[in-house]
Amino acid sequence: MRKKIAAALLAAATVFTMAGCSDDTPTPSGSDTTTKGQDITFWLVGGDTPDSAREYLIAEYNKRTGGTLTIVEQTWGSIITNLTTNMPDANNTPDVTEIGNTQSPTFTNVGAFLDISDMYQELGGSKLLKSFVDVGMVDGKNYTLPYYFGSRYMFYRKDVWEAAGYTEMPKTLADFNAAVVDITTKNPLGITDFSGMFLGGQDWRNGVSWVFANGGELAKLENGQWKMTLSDPNTIKGLQQLQDIQLHASMAPTTAKDQSPWLYINDSDSAVEDDESVTTTALSAATIMAPGWAHWSIGDLVNDERAWNEDKFGTYVLPGNDGKPAPVFAGGSNIGISATSKKVEGAKELLRIIFSADYQQILGQNGLGPANSDYVSALGDDQFAKALIESASNSKLTPAAVGWAGLENSQKLEEFFSKIADGGDVTALAAEYDAILTPLLNQQ
């Protein structure tokens, strides 16, 4: 029986539903059984995959199959809507698509992706990043696999920390929390609106690190149902630490998300464009937290490009309460074949190329954590590679709940974290949003 996927976006809640899946995933009717001459489409999200990698995929796919690979870049803001609209339609679906690791559980649970369990060993098996593999599984079957990882760590101004009296970075989370508050109070360079650490009020992807570091979770699976756990004592402890930083160490707006924080530790004015405006800023923070690839945007401005300055800038892995790396949220993506693709064999050949040694090393050489641990060395041995690998060693993902992508799309997490940053009662807010968010976790 052909699998049917019905999708609808609920405008008010911005939550999609995909239904009608079955446990088995047959090759869609009408699919080609050979890769020869197959023309396929691959959706990439955002600009993280460099041009050199895209060019390699296009050339290698043509070399192997004689077919044409068309790469279409989607935006993170529209990917859920576009996948929901297009994946059920065999005539408009991408054959292969990137998807955010936190979005993968929702789509895999409702049958949007082809079962590729038979390729798991061939594409890397146990050497693939386990947490990413897990969020792409349903009932022990593989539907999406890791594309790349980009764990988060700290970038800081050495000169500002040293001016405040810190010649060594703190060894524990408690010491770090105290240090950024102290640096803010001292404001050694006399900077207006200065932050010891710039952390946006809605930036839950970085902020959740304090929850994880204290043994808290966002949600847990109980008796077959997902339940938010913001009210758990360990989660509360982490949220209280986060609130203290936001109230006493960060001048970031409570409405700020995790976009372009590097603007606040660079000296020279720079610009970042979004959908509606251009924002300019200069040095106003001693510390930021960002995915590893942010280092390309940090440094002195030389001929309109950023050049890392060892005397000014440093990298630092957020420590946990035990001094080991804190379990930060792992950024990155998964990848899978659409269940309605008519070009399954071509799509599978593209996966073989993506998980090949050559392509995995191209990702690593461009600062993206390779899915296969055999090729992590391609990241190099500089401070950025070391920080990325170290921070990823204890990283975590969001809950693998069927409704997680819809929950993210609702923007309710941003709303909750913003209220925490604004000084709200942590315990009361946690209880309120446990009740609001739990139904979304289980909604297909």
C-alpha cells in the first residue's frame, strides 16, 4: 500500500500535521530502479554548506549516474512549511532534503521519509553521530541520518577579561556565572550597555545549556506520552542560573534570539541583514556563545573580511558543575530521502556520495562537524576544531517527541525564555508553560 502523507498548517499555532503513515515504507510506485540518467533535487537549508561542497556533489553525482543534481537552498524560517507542503506531493517533493536535527522526529514519526535502514551500515553505521541517528529513528528503523554537527562554545575577548582581572578562564559553571556578572559590574573599558556575556532573552538554544548542566531536561517520555519537565527541580536550578546571568550580566534585549551574536565582540562596526532591516553594532560584550562556524565572522576587519586576532580573541568550552564540558545543545542537521520520491535509486546514490570519505572531509575542512567520527580529523587541530570536538563530546539534543517541530514553530519556547530573562517568577512560569507545551509535544 502506498503511504499517504496529508499535511496542514494551523495558522494560529503554526503547527503542522502529517498523518496516514504505516510502519513499512515500500518504494513508491512509479519509482525508477536504476540511477542511470536520473535527475534529482536536493534541498539544503541555509548557507552553511559551502559552495565547494555543493559543486562537488553536483559533479560527482553526474559522474556516477549521468544525471543532474539540482540543489535548492531553503531558509530555516520556511523549511517546515515548505516540507509540509511539498513532501506529500510526488511531483514537487525534494528527493533528498536536509532537515534540522530538532525537526527530524516530527517528520520521521509521521512517515515523511523513506526507510533507509538497509543503508545504515553502508553509510557509516555505529561511527555516525549517535544522538543524531537516534532522532531519525522510529521503532528501530532509520529514516534520517546525521548530515553535520556544530556544537556550541564560547568566544571571548581576552583583552576585556584580562582587564577585569581574569588571566585564566573559570573551571566550573558556577565560577563562570560569577565571572561574567563580575566583569559586567567592573566594565573595565567603560563601554556603554556593556555585557559580561551577551545572551538574548529568547535564545533558548544557548540558554538550555544551563538546564542540561544542572541535570535538567526540557521533556521526558512517560508511559508512552511526552511531558514537559520545566518544573523539575534540576531544570528550575538551571533556569535560575540563566536568569541571574540575563539580569546581571547581559544587556541583550529580552526579545533577542541567537542571531549574529558575534557582532557584539568585534571592534569595528559591522552589519547583519535580516528580512526587514540592517543592524550595526560594535564591541559591547566580553563573551558570546555560538556554533563553532561563527569564528569565520569574528576578528579584526581587514579588507572587509574578519581576521582572527590571537591577542584579542579566545575560545572557551563552557564547563559543567563538575569541570567537564557542559552538555550544550548540539546544532546541526539530519538528511533523508522523501517517502514520495520517484527517484529513490538516484537519491540513495546521493547519500552514498554525502557519506563518502571525500565529502565528509570537505565538510570538516569547512568547519562543519562530519557525521562520521572517522573524519573528525578533517576539522584540523586548531583551537576551533579542538573546542568544537570538546564541546560536542557531551552535547545533547532536544527531545525526540513527535510534536517537537510544531512546538518549535509555535515560538512558545522563545516566549517562555523571554519571560525568564525579564525577571519573571521561574517556578510559576515553569508550571504555566509545562501545561501549555505538553499537548504540543504529542501532537502530530
